[in-house]
Amino acid sequence: MTPNVGTVDRVLRLALGIVLLLAPFVSGMALFTSGVATAISVIAGLIMIATSAMKFCPMYTLFGIRTCKL
């Protein structure tokens, strides 16, 4: 896997991933009373954190996007 996620993109993905992961458990928002919304938020957060850690986003590959310098 060739890295295609740059530093700024990684930091933003990590921050958003942490927010999505924690939101259902700490926010108290009515949206997260549904198990489906909680599951979607947690899964999306984990994906964001994983793509940040691996420096690789499969969707970027599909669309030919690269935010890192080689």
C-alpha cells in the first residue's frame, strides 16, 4: 500500500475519528439513543482512526486523490 494520506489529512482524520468514537457515549444527544446511530458513529470513527494510522485511504485510491508528498 502506497501512502496517499498527508500529515494535515491524518491529523484531521484522527481528530474526527476520536470525536465520532466518543460522541455516542459522552454527548448525551438524543440521536444516539438508537443503537443503529451509535454503531454507525463508532464504525466510522474506527475507520477514520485506522486510515489515519495506516496513511492509506482506499477511497482516495478509487478517486485518484493523494494528499501526501512523495
